[in-house]
Amino acid sequence: MVDVDRLMQIVKDSGMKICAICDKAGIERRVFYNRTTGGKSYLFNVGEIEGLAKVLNMDNTTILEVFFAQNVKKNKLKERR
């Protein structure tokens, strides 16, 4: 499971806009939004994880905690819809 709230906090802390992060990571914005709002394919694939991790300067521990989270409460993004 993806810890979307933590991922979005990392994005916010980076100071970059999501569109810039997606461009640098090689991910289409609509795919990023689908993945973070529980769309068709909620889980990121390996290439997307690698791209995001590189752009956001995530270490291995953070990658595991964000993209392979064990216990994640309901994401706040879903509640906002």
C-alpha cells in the first residue's frame, strides 16, 4: 500500500510543483493523480517509484515506508473528494 499522505508531504516539502516532479520523474500527471487518489492502478510501478525517489531525493528507508507501507489509515485525499 502507498502512504499517500506522506508522499504528498514529501512533495510539498520539496518546494516543487507536482507537474515539475512528474516531468522530471517521467510520469504523466494524470497517472500520478490516479495513483494518489486511488484510481484504477493505485500502486506505483517500479519505474515510477525510481523516478519519484530520484527527483524527491528519497533514501531507501523512506522509499519502503512510502511505497510499501504496511498500515496506512484512510488517505486524506480520498476524504476530500
